[in-house]
Amino acid sequence: EYCLLVYWDSQLKRVQFWHLVERENTSDIVKDLIFLKDHGVICQSITSGGGISIRRAVALVYPVIPHQRCLTHLQRLGLSLLGRRPKTIPGAQLRSLVDYLPKIDFPDEAIS
């Protein structure tokens, strides 16, 4: 019934802020990002589940920083669309790539 918005600092390895809301929406995320900004948190990039609300909020508050989709969310979407045993060769090949996503730790691993 609720959504927990968590703002994690990957360099400090800790939560900077969290907010319990009824649903993920642009206005709450914009307020949170502005609150963080006003309290000295400098966002250099954002990684998220890729929902439209956060994409809109980031575009409004931080229009020039990189924003990427979380590999776990990307993998979950791929697995739900492909299923356990794809029936086509391209589907099976794509499934193997989706299975590889959590093994990516560095940008050069994603390219190879």
C-alpha cells in the first residue's frame, strides 16, 4: 500500500534520505531531490528502476547529470518478457544476455 523511496550514496555506502509515500510520483521525488540538494548532497549521477515519475523528477531537478536504469530492474523486466525457456533462438540468445546482467561490475564488462 506504500512506496519507500530510498536515496543511497554509492560513494559513502549509506542511505542519505528515505521517504515513505503512498505511491511513487514526480512531485514527491522532486521535493526529495530538492531537499537533498538544499542540504549539500551533490548528485553526480542517478540510478533508478526507470519509472516515469523518477525520470521526470530527475529531468526537472538534475537535467544534465547521467541517469541510468538499475541492472536488477532491467534484468527483472527482461526475464518477465522472455520467460524461463524462450521458444526462439534469438529469444534464447537474449535470455543469456539478460542472465549476464548481474555479473557486470564495470563499464568495460558491459561492452564485451
